[in-house]
Amino acid sequence: MIRSELVQKLCEDHPDLTLKEIERVVGAVFDAIIAQLQNGGRVELRGFGAFSTRGRDARKGRNPRTGEPVDVSAKRVPYFKPGKEMRERLNV
């Protein structure tokens, strides 16, 4: 499911809200999650899962086209750990 499909599903489930209102709510939720992760925090949604970041060290990579070594800098990457309820519902 992509973002527009999520917005459309929410519109069907909540006909009292306009498309623009739902888009603003979805955008606000995503923006809040991103802002918390940027600050080094963690976002936990009970029953769904937890978003956090993990650090990756600098390393030597290879250009797949030429095979030449390339320096890859250290960075933080997003990480999602599903909650217990989600895991149980997926494996029914």
C-alpha cells in the first residue's frame, strides 16, 4: 500500500472527513515520526511496532559499474521492529 492508497482507504472509512483533512492528518503523523527520529528518538505504537534508527559505520564499498573502491560515509538508517500483536496477527 502506498500513501495515496492509505489516504483513499481512510476516506472510505471516514466519509465525514474531506480528502484534504485526511491528507493533512496522514502528513502530520509521518512528519512527527520523522522529526522524532531526526532527534535521535524512538516512536512506539503499541500493538503495531516501534520505529528507531541504527548507526552504520563508514566502510569501503565498490562501484558496481566499474568495480572501483568507493568510500561510504557513516550514517543513520531507519529501523522498524514489529510489535507482538502484529506478529501474532500475521501468523494466524
